[in-house]
Amino acid sequence: MIDEGTHPELIEQFELFEKRRKRQVELEDIEDEFEEAEIKRISSEMQKKEKEASAEAEERVAGIVQQLLNELDREMKKVDSYISGLDIARPYNEMPCDSSKKILRAPISYLPIKKPTDTGKTIQPPIPLSSKINTFLLKDAEIADDLKSIGTDGKSSPMKGSSHIDVTLSKLKFSYGGRWYKPSEEVLVENREYGKIPAKIDTINDEVVIFKSCFSWDVRQICASSADFAEGRVIIHNKKRNA
């Protein structure tokens, strides 16, 4: 019976073995399904975390960029404020204005920059002639000779239609033709060198009045004493009357 496989105990053991085998296969299938589900869960969690990390990184980058832009804007405003506070309209080597004489002569302070003939050469910086500016005042006889040399002979006025005008200079204001003017007031000022230009009153003291052009790109300025006003070398026109 054993050889034939019909022994009851043998059959019972075989059936028990088959049941265990099937149970083991079921457990392995369940384990495989659980492992696959766990892999899917972990993969889903990783993708979710990656998306969250990417969104957080983009948000941080955007915040840093905005912070840098704000800082750059603040620095640009500081630079603009600093530049606006500079007196860049005044010439670099401005000569002091002395109103004690009508005509002034002074040497230039720097030699002109020589343009290089060879492209390989660099432009040399200006060479100062002297660390001290010398101002030479002419005598009345020399002034008369100058007037004769230009054909005026001291008889005609520098500008047509000029006449004697009452002028009073004081601190922070001056009177011209019966009207008082203050610093920062805009007028039309005229002289022989520049003609008539729109200008702003920059400085007023007991000796001179300094006018600067109203335009930031225009560095022209006019320095006038009471004698310049009274004798017609410098004329002020009211902007409203000439508008």
C-alpha cells in the first residue's frame, strides 16, 4: 500500500503537505502585494515631498530675488540722492570772482590733454602748472588800452540799450531796478559773453551775485558785481514779463 501510495496515513500527510504549500504560496502572494503597495506608498510620499521641496525652493528663490531687488533699489536711491546733493554744475577749476576791478586776467590752471597719435598710447593726466592760482588785476590805464584795442574806446556800452540802474547788494537778497530778488529765484540774465539765458540766483553776498543756468546740463554761470549791474554789463529780465 505504501508503494502504491494508497496508505491512509501517507495520503493524509500528502494532503497536509499540500495544504501547507498552498498556504505558503498565499502568504507569499500576500507579502508580494504588501511589498508592492508599500513601494507605491513610499514612491507617492517621495513625489509629494519632492513637489513640496521644489515649491519651497522656488518660494525661497523668489524671496531672495525680491530682497536683492529691493536692496538694489535702495542703493540706487542713495546714489541718486548723493548725486543730487553734489554741486556738479560748478566748473571743476572755478576762478574766484573778484569785483574790485572790471577786467580780470588769469592763466589757465591746467594744460589741455594732448590727443595721442598712436592708438597704443594712453591719454596722460593733465599736468598742473601751479598749485596756486594767480589772479592779475589790470590797472585803469591797461583797461583803457584794452577798450581801445577792441574799438570801444570806453564810449559805448557793452549791450545795446543799457542804462544806469540802482542796485543794492546785501546778505541773501539784492535790489535791482527797484525790485528785490532772493536766492533760488529764476530770472533771465543777459551779458555780452552768453547773451540772454534762463538762470537761477545761486549766491548773494555784499559784493557779488552769482547766477547759474536753470538746466542741469548747462554749466554756464555769471558772476556780477553792483558795478556790473549799474553800468549795464549784466542785465536782469523778469521771466514773467518776458514769457
